[in-house]
Amino acid sequence: MGLNSLFKLREQATKEIVTLLDTAVLGTNGAHYKHLDSKEKIEQADSPLFLTLERNESTLGNVTFCRRERLWYVRYFAFSPLLQSTGKSKSKGHGLLKRELTQFFTSAFEGEYGEAPHALYAYIDPENEKSLWMSENFGFEKSAEITTQTFSRINPKVKVSVQKVEAWREVKEFVRAHFGNQTHYFEAQVNQGPYYVWRSEDKDILGFAKISTAKWEIKRFPGRLGGFLVKAMPFIPGLSKILKPKNHVFLAPEAVFVKDPSQMGVFLESILNLEQQKLMIWWVDKRDPNYVASQNCTNWGILNRFIGTITANLVVKRNPNMTQKTDSTNSVYTSGFDFI
């Protein structure tokens, strides 16, 4: 059964899709923010499929999937205010959206749009009513908890010698050895640099991390003090240098490894210095061994003292036509790109 005539499938983004993503304010009860680099990020998306709702040459909604082997990642889920859920309310547009997306998921799992995926997955803020609506209405189930960990320095210093590496071949053996067995490890994004490598005098690797850069406009920060922080920013010493709500640039690390977990802080600070930035936001599985080992011996910075860590949920919708394997007890690999 095909899509409603208002819905279109594309493998390339249109200008209207970019405009929708640029203007969409993401989040409800938690953080509120807008992407300021949507065009760049869409161009970096791996094997994308764009499902759009269009009317009178306008794009009213978009769901973007990154097709990764036999799993599809829900990269964007953005709709105009007229079609967004507000808690439990149900509008005519809301009903059309639910009906069409339900049919699309069914058709995708039957292989109508290429090789049928084993599952779809997404990351949602449990305080975001729009994301919860998607999860609850389409049968996505919680699979893991992801920590949003900030790391900040007002004046980052060089603490260790870090080299910026663009060539995947120089780090792939180390990355695969430490992260290749994690759930949702896909090299479509992992093999894109840059990586930052810390070596000893004997050239042994003591630490490495892949870094992506993001640019957001922050309407509200996450956490209990999120709304207060935006208003109070100019008056809080230190924070005003780290956070620029109108043009908030930060680094998003992934594949983060340090041989000695107590050295996590000096490694990350040296990367900030090299990139002349003041903030990282690291989305990482709570069970990630390196994160767990370094959590209590790392000074995460002033922003962490204000907002702490925030939890996002990894949610999965499995193909009902396939026999599913039992979930792995391994931690989940989280790509910084997927969150920015």
C-alpha cells in the first residue's frame, strides 16, 4: 500500500527540508534549541531517506532515516507546529501523521523501500512530549540510557600533546579494538575524521577521540535550572564565556578512550585548547567502560556543576516479521553526529 499523496520519499534533501530543520525548535519540557548548521549536517548524513509531508509546495514535516546495514536510525523528526502533538491532544493533522507513519513503518519492514531493516532506532529526551508521542504511538521500546555529559573550561590549557588526525587508517585498528563490539557500532560515521590522538614519547597511544562540531541556538538549557540559565547567563562569571545562546558552538566527542581514566580531563581539555573551544557535550552510554572509570575522577567543569548530567533514552522499534536476537549486554556505541 503506497503513501498518501501528501507524503513523498526522497534520497536527497530539498531546500524546503533544510528550511524546516533550520526553523524547527526542538524539545518541549527539557532543552529547547535550534540547529544552525542543518544544511551541512544533512550533507554528512549516511545513506539518508527523507519522508516528507508536503502541501502547496511547502514542506510541513520531515522524518529522516540513516540506513545503516540492517538498522535505520531516525535522524530527524520535525514537523510544523500545526502538526505537532501537544501531550495527549489529537488534531486532524496529528491523526493523518500517525496513520501515514504507521503505514510507512509497516511497508518498510516488508521490504517495500529496499532491504527490510531489522529495526528502527532513535534517541529521545524523556521530558520531550513530542518525542514521547512518537515513541509511544509507534511501538518504540526503551533499550538503553544515554548520559549527556558536559565538559567545559573557561580557559582550556594544553595539558598533554594531542595530534589532529584526518586519516581513518591511522586509528581504525584502535577504534575497532575498543568499540567494535559495542551495539550500534557502524563505520559509516565513525570512519570520518577528525580524530585527536595522544601518544607517549614511545609513540604508544594513550588516548583518542573523534570530534564533531555543532552550532545551535539555545532557547532553554536542560535541567532544573535550564530556563534560569539562559536569562542569567550574562551575570554568571565564567558561564557567559562558555555559553553563547544565540550562537552556541561546541564539540561533540565519540569513541573516547584514555588508557588511564584519571587522565580523561587533561586529554579533553587539550582538545578544547587545540580547537579553541570551551565546551564539549558527550553523549555516552552509562555503561561505557571508559566513561564509568573516569566519571568520579574527572573535573567536568562549571556547566556540569549547574545542570549535572541529563539522561536520554535509546528506543527501538523491531521488525515484527523477523525473529529477533536477545539484546546484547554490551554498551551502546553513540555517535556524536547523531545528536547534533
